Amino acid sequence: MRALFRIFKFTSSLAPFYVVVALSSILVTVANILIPFVIGRATDQAVGAVSGSIPTEDAIRTVLWLAVAFFVLEAIGVVINAGGQYYGDIMSQRMRTILSVRYYDKLLQLPQRYFDNELTGRITSRLNRSIMEVTNFIKSFSNSFFTTFLTVGAVLVISAFYSPLLSLLLLIIFPVYMWLTALTSRRWQEKEGLKNTQIDTAGGRFQEVIGQMRVVKSFVQERREHDFFTKRYKTAEHITADQSKHWHWMDFLRRIFMAVIFFGVYAIIFSQTVRGDFTVGEMVLLIQLVNMARSPVSAMSYIVDSAQRAIAGSKDYFDVMELEIPQRPIITSIPDRTDDDVAISFEGVDFGYDSDDAVLTDISFHVKRGERLALVSESGGGKTTITSLLMGFYKPRAGTVRIFGRDIQTLPLDTLRNEIGVVFQDASLFSGTIAENIGYSDVNATPEQIESAAKRANAHDFIVRFTNGYESLIGERGLKLSGGQQQRISVARATLKGADILILDEATSALDTKAERQVQAGLEELMAGRTSLIIAHRLSTIASVDRIITLREGRIDEVGTPEELATSGGIYGELLQLQSEGSRAAKKRLRGYGITN
């Protein structure tokens, strides 16, 4: 139960709701407990009238008042219970909001490495499943479980007044029942973890397939994806069968034990009534109280099952919440930019993903302000990794990365990234309007600023041809736009940001010649006067930069102008030679460098 207390502590702002729910539960319990006394008293009045020991008129008057008392207690219980459940519902939803928002906030702060190692579907499944299981338990607990526990406590106290042996037998049920439950707890949670892994993996793949449905259909892999999905759920079925078999066998033992105890309880009540120790009314009172205690004991399997699911869910949740976020300084801008003209510098940088072999080794170079620098290597040679290090997505194993003379590790990530504009290889648009996507880089941008950025990105003309212009919806990931249109929106987004440093992964290789020229015109406008780090996909683009860095096996091979490297016999010279060859083998070799012409 420590995990559940942790949830309560984590949502301490809901304390007023906890108090209201607790008070309503207490009042409902008091009303419920008083009802058996009313019925017991009415029973004795009826028995007395039948036996002649109580005048009939007096008995009728008394039982009518007792009937009124019964109604009042029922009405009070209904009203207070409804109010308590209302606040319980609000409390559970607010708890879900708190847990969900904090989970999302945590994800937004986690380093890129976390997302490299996790399936998107598993991340979203954890949000839906773990938090739902926790809040469902809290809702059930506040609406019924808490009242049930209070009722049981009151029954034990009252029954002790009439018969200590009766109370002792009832008291024995709970620790023994919980002990038998604890025997199954560890195994149940282990199986639940395995089952959740299967379901989360299936959910992750489901989300990937939905997002890549064109690829699945193009390669006729519907059956393969169906089989993968089915296999995960079938495995979860087998785990559930084993889990349920063990659980219900132990539940059988618990219920048999409970039946034996209640046999003793009823035997005591009946025998003592026959001996005259209890009146008929007291017998009715005790039977009702025992039944009030029996119902929650019978439902305890469900209570424990819900609690176990909540505990398992909270474990997944807090596993994420406990992940360490690297601490960064808190400043809003780079206060002491150096006076020299260096915008970017890498000094002896080594990097590898997790414990894998090094991707980059001893990378050292600098980029002057306003300079255009192209990175060229074979696919997987480290070009994108260099830009990722500059953006602070990863931390170097060794060496230093600087912008404007400042070590980026001494800068807050938002300050660092505000200095850098990016045009990704994938346009990476969101569902929504064109204006929303261009304005994504500046939430305070005016319509005039958005339109100006679109014009500079060579996007305005096609935008206004849409019926709704800038308010046109583009669909998920911009699917209603052509590739060239998507890229020009992406360029407009970077233009609006107005950052001093640009990272361009041009993504023009998949565009036709006309679309490429349109996107390139926008890129030229964007790069004017800015420091640009370019992962080039066209030799024509490489030829127009100020300098080129070639990478070979994660190390810098050459640095120079296009003219210098054209005759040096290195990678760039090889690319020019392959282009002039024009053979099928040459084109294949060019594609190995990510070059399309």
C-alpha cells in the first residue's frame, strides 16, 4: 500500500477533497449502522405486541416512529452518499489531470536519449493504462471502499458489546484473509508486469503502423502486422490464464475459510438467542450487522485486485517520474558573447550512443558567423549526430561544443535552442492549420509576421490558393500538402524564428526539380546573413557553400572550400567524379553518401 500512499502524497493539493470524501463516508457509515438498531427495536416491539407484553396501540405508535426514523436515516445516507460520490468523481478526475500533466511535463523535459530507447506507443500506453488504473482505484475507494472499511470497524466494536467471542471471530477474518492474499501478491504483480509489457509492445506497434499505413500497404505487410499484434495479445492471454488460475485458487481458499468463520458466527447468534441471551430484535440487529461486515469481506478480492492493478500502474508511472533530468543553469540569453567571429566550435568531441562504439572521434572545427558549412559523409557517418550534439540532444563523451564562445553545457537547453533554427529532413508538421504550423516557432507571432515568413520562404503563393488560405487544415503530419509545400512551410517556420544559427537537413532529394527550386529559393532567403550548418543532399547545394567538412568513419577527413576539395582526391572529389560518370554503379555509390545528383 506504500505505492498508494505515495500517490496521495503526490497529489496533496487534493487534500480538501480527501477530507470531504472522508467526512461523507463517516456520516454514511453512521446512518447505515443506526438502521439495524431501528429494525431490531421494531422487531422487539412487534414480538412484544404479539406476545401481549406490550399494548398493541403503543407498539403501533412506536414502530411508526421507527419507520420514520428508518426513512430519515435512509434519506440522509442517500443524500450524503451522493454528495460524497460527486466529490469523489471530481477528485479522481483532478487526480488524473495532475498525474497526466506531470507525466507529460516530465516527458517534455527528458533527454532525447530516453525517446531513442522507448517506443512511442509504450509511452502513450503508459499514460492511458497506468494513470487510469490508479485513478479508477481511487475513485472506487472514495465512492465505496472507504465507507465499507468504516462500516466493518463499527460492526466489530458494536458486536464486541453484545458478544466478545462474536467480535473476535469477525476480527480473525481480516488478517487471515489479507495474509492469504499477500501470498499471491508478488506472483500476481510479476505476471501483471509481463502482461503489461506485451500489451504496451502491441500498442506501440499499433501506433507505428497507423502512422505508416502507406508503407504497410505498399509492401503488402498487413498480415505480418496483424500476426505480430495478435501474438502479443495471445501471449497476454496465456499470462492472464496462469495469473488468474493462481489468484482464484487462493481466492477459493480464502472464501472457504470465510465460510467456516461465518458458520461459527451464526451458530453463536442463533444459540445465544435460543438460550435467551439475545432478544429476537437483538438477533435481527446482529444478523444485519454481520451481513454488513460479510459483504465487504466477500468483495475484498475485487478490492485487492483493484489495489494491485493500481500499485502495478503506479510503479510504471513513478519509474518515469524518477528518471533523472540533467540540471542546467538558469539564464534567458547568452550574456557574454565573445567579440571574435566564431559562431560554432567543436573541440576534441567524442560521442557514442549509450555503451555502443564511438560514432564520432576527436571532432574539432569552427564555423564563422555568417558562414555556410556543409557536412559530407557516407550514410551513418555522423553528420546528423553532429547537429544533434549542437542542439544539446546528447552530451559528448569528451570534448566541448560552443556557440558564440559559450560551452553549451553551461546554457539552459531553451536558451541554447532559441539560438538555433532547424529545417529537418522530414518537414515534421503537426495537424492543424498552416498558420499554426508556421507560428509554431513563435506563439506570439502576428498574422502579418506569419505571412511575411511565408513570403520569404516562397510559400505564400500556394497558401493563398487554398480556400481557407492560412487557416486551411493540413491533416496529420501535413498529409494534405505535397512534399515541396510541406518543406516550404517548414522553411517558413524556421524563418519566423529568426535564429542566428541554422541547421539545414535540406530534404530536397525526394522533390521534383520544380519543387526543389522553390524550396531552395526559400532556403537561400533563410540563410542570408546567418550561420548555416548544412547536411547536403544535392551536389549543387554543396558547391555553393563556403566550406565543406568530410567525415570518414566518424573522424574529420578533410576541411576546405568546394574548389579546394574538388581536386584533393578526397570524398568530395570522389562525389564529383561519380556524378560525371553517370553510370548505375556511380549513382548507387552516390546514394551511399545521401546524394541524389
